[in-house]
Amino acid sequence: MDAITDAKVRPYRSVLYIPGSKERALDKARSLPVDAIIFDLEDAVTPDAKEAARDTLNAALSMGGYGDRMRIIRINGLDSPWGAGDVATLKDADCDAFLLPKVNSAADVQALADMLGNDMPIWAMIETPLGVLNALEIAAHPQLTGFVAGTNDLAKELNCRARADRLPMMLALQTMLMAARAHGVIAIDGVYNQYQDTDGLRAECEQGRDLGFDGKTLIHPAQIDVANECFSPSEAEIDLAKRQIEAFEEVERTGQGVAVVDGKIVENLHVETAKKILAMASSIASL
């Protein structure tokens, strides 16, 4: 049991967008209880501030202080006037990954990989119909390690209506999740726009967790606590995981019968899931 609970996995429960141009926001992010930060040079920065934002962000990352939070830089699209400059300025920055917007194919990922010229992990915004349809080939790229659902842009492209149950978005969300899981890629759910609506945020986080997402992208620090709670293993899940492992190990030790917990048979696949839950709980507890 100790080996199981001591295993370390990186949580991605809360992934907060921070404008790369705002020194105050960049400083505040050092103290926020988020698992990951997307330092945004795209939507959060106006055209006249984009070039200066590169240096502002580079200085903040060089200063450090972000602890174990994963640091992801979202650059502008490579087809924009700023994408190539973002890469040239920041390719050697102290970060963990680059996030490319509006990825339509694996060729887009390769274009960024060629420009980076190193083995920096690349994440992809899946926010176009073509990106959803090509999600499997995108996830298969050897440098691709994460997906972020760009649900606002995708809704615009689909011309779908906003619904609390996200039914019009469900095919796209599950398609990108399926592709991510096929290739061991992290999958982060899209943002919830009404940052003062805690109940709505909680419902969407719970839905995202039920679907299988690793966490939620956030637009405001007020959303952090809800996302962290919803994407953390619950006490009931932790308790069940421990009892499943114990029951299975007891059967293996004695070589008799089958493992049963709460009236349900426990097989090896359940034990694998249980171990992941305990590993995640251990990692969260150590933060």
C-alpha cells in the first residue's frame, strides 16, 4: 500500500489563464492554489501589447516562484502576425509546455515543433471542427502531451446554442477525450464563462469529471476552489479504492475465492483504477 500511495502523478484539476502582459496578475499567480497556469499571449492580450507581453512574461518566468504549478505558454497562432515572434522570444523560457491555438492537424503541431527546435512538450487547443475531426492524429504526434478544449471558439464555429447540459458540444468533447486517452494525452475541459455563478461552474466541473477530463480551464481565481474540489478524489472514492485493493490482495494472498467489496466483484481493472485514485490523492495532499 505504501508504494501505491507514494506514487506521484501530476494533478491538472485547475488550469488558470493569466494574461502574459499583466505584471500584477503574473505576480499574483505565484500564490494561487492552481495546478497549472496558462500564460496567455493570445486572447488575453490586445494587438498593441503583444510584443511587449513577450518580454514581460519572459521576465516573470525567469524570476520563478511558481513552485510545482505547471507553466504553459499559449502563443498566438502561427498564421498570425505574432506567433513566430512569440516562439523566437520564448522558446528557451523557463516553462513546461507551449500551447498552440486552433490546431487543425498534426502538421500544425509539427510546424511549432520545427520552430521550437527542441523537445519542449506541446499542447493543442482543440477548438475547430477540423481539429475535433483530426484529434486522433493530433494526439499521436510524439511531442504532443496535452489537449485543451476551446469550447467558446468551437461553439462559434458550430453555430450551436449554449445549454447548461452542453448537449450540442458533447460529440466534440468526447471525440477529443477518446483521442487523448488513446495516446496518453492530458485532456482539460473548456472554460465556464459566468465566473460568479458557482453552482453553474460546479455542475459543469462535475460533468467534465464524469466524462473523464483531467481538469478545467478557468478564467478567474474565484473558480479555483470549485475546480480543485470537483476534480479531486472524494473521501468516499479514496475509501473504496483502499478497500478494493485490500480485498484483491487478500484473495491473491490466500488463493481462494474472488474479491468482493460492497457486493461487487473486484477485478484487476478495478484495482488499477483504485491505485490511480490513491496516487492522485497522495499527490494532491503533498501540494
